[in-house]
Amino acid sequence: MRRILILSASYGEGHNSAARAVRAAFAEHPGVEVEIFDLFAQKAPRLDRLSRRTYLRVINHAPRLWSSLYQWLDRSPSAPLLFRALGGHAQLLAHTLRARRPDAVVSTYPVYAWLFQQLRASGYTLPPLYTVVTDALTINSLWYRAPSAGWFVTDGASAAFLHRARVPAAQVHVSGFPVAAAFADRDPTLQPPDPTRTRQRRILYMINSGRTRALETAKVLTRWSNWQITFTVGRDEILKQRLAQLVRGAPARCEILGWTDRIPELLMTHHVVISKAGGATTQESIAALCPMIVNQVVPGQEEGNWQLLRSHQAGALAETPSAISQTLHTVFAHEGARWREMRAGLRRLARPTAARDIATQVLAALPQLSGLTHA
């Protein structure tokens, strides 16, 4: 029996989304026991919930403040000193490793490599740690300033970024972002309608934050009778009710979903998705070959996601309701000519088997014996 421990954190959905995909990929291998562990939620649940709420408020309402903090974390040699305050977390991690005795650890959150470094300096012998980088292109140095047995990155340009930062090339692996197996096992029938054969245009609007702007955008989008719009609102019941009132009698065909596990299917069957440039959403849209209209870019970690789409001409940036509507008309014009170009760009980027590739590579590199002891 091989044991794999996946370490994640809930500061942004990308970390957890990647962790779940990797867990599922490891679970496909016979004789492998795998679990996800969120050290921060386990160590101090109330503090974790408070800090996550604060994080969301800052990135949504004070993006410049977050940008300044993000840049400081990236550039300051003093930034890692913050992790010395996580001594209790490091000890819980040591206890967890001792209890579970994993053969390898896979991290989707950068802080864990620093905690490993603290334990190693204290005399612990540790299992190999592999880091799955959930950022693209503009990768914060916290991801690579602490040692790791290997780094898995989304694309070749991100690998080149780490090479320039003097991360050994042999330890950097271009895997793609780990997404759900549904994308790799795609049913050929899960496709949007051919725009050369029908006027129907399917638009997925994944609303992440900002009720007022979402309602303003919905009001503009629902004016067009050949647009079929699917709204996802998560657990925001108030927004769901207000949207239902707004779209009643609108020319466009509309469907409003709360929390749903159908995101892969929705992405694969819609022509475009409107959303902020979060790591999970951006990478899932790539895997689904669903061009993204980016309506918000959080400074720092999301800038690289947008740059990745832009560099492959696979997405568009439109931050106001009128700009979103205009961009969609451009994408759909001439029987979807621009849409087909964007989809071709996504096809060059897509690596839907990333999670399986990561699992296979980690298992192939396992030493005969591993675990945790204290000198």
C-alpha cells in the first residue's frame, strides 16, 4: 500500500480544486491510499474562517491593497519570516506526517514547503514533497523559494519563468493544471452547437462576486433572443431570487443555478464563459475548450491567468456590462469566426490529463522507504 497525502488550503478555490483532481487521479491506481488535509482549517478553524473572509473582502473591495501585499510577499527577503509564527502549524504537520506515514506529499498551497523547511531544519526526516503550482506565468516567489522535490506547472512559459528564477530545470515539470477527470474523459456529444449551423449562442455566466454588477450585466445580456444564458450563483439565494425577477419575460432563454457539480458539463456545452480570472475557472475553461470573457482580474495571482489566455488569443477582457456585450457580439460575428480562433488557442493549451500525469509521475519516483522520524 502506497500512502499519498495532499496538502491544500481554502484561500482561493484553485488550491482545493487542484487537490481534489489530484486525489481522484491517485485513487485510480490500485494499492494507493490518498487523502486531502487542510492544516489551516484543522489547526485553528475559527481563525481560518475569519482569515478567509478577510482575504475575500480585501481582493474584492481593496484590490490595490492586496496587490501591494502580494508584491511584497513576492519580492521581500523578509516575507518568509512570517512563517516563523506558524510554529504550531509546523508541529501539527509533523504530527500528521508521523500518524499517516505518507510515502509522498503533494502540496497545492505554497506555505507548506516553508513548513517542511522548518521541520527539516529541526532534524526531521521527511517524505518527498511535490508542489503543484496553481498560478500561471506571474508566479509568486513563495512557490519556489523553499525546496521541493519537484514543481508541476501549467504551461511552458510558466516553466521558463521558474528556470529564470534558477529553479533546476530537471525539477520543473509541465503537467498542466489538474482538473477533474470529466474533462479528460469527455463524451464527444458534450459540445456547444456548431455556430455555422445555428444562430443559438450559449453563454455561461459564473457569478463570483458583486451582486450589483452581476445584475447590471444580466440586464444587458438578456436582451438578445438568440442567446441562451446559464447563470451560476453558488449559494447566494438572494442573488438567485433577484436574477429570477430580472430575467422573467426577457428575450433571452435563461437558466439560473445555485451550487452545482455540473460545471465541467456546463463549460463543455457552452460557447463562452464569463467569469473572473480565478485559477480553477480559467484552467477548467481551457480544459473544456470554452473561451473565457474575463470580467475581473484580481491583482497578483490572477494576472498570470489572464496573460496566459491573452498570449494564446484564447480569451478576452471585458470589465463592464456594455464591454461584455460588445465582446460577445464580436466573438459570435461571422458565424463565430473569432470564437473558432479562440477555441483553437485553447486547444493548444489544454492538458486535461494533468492530474493523472502528476499522479503517475509522483508514484514512479517514489523511494522504497519513506516516512518521518526525529533525530
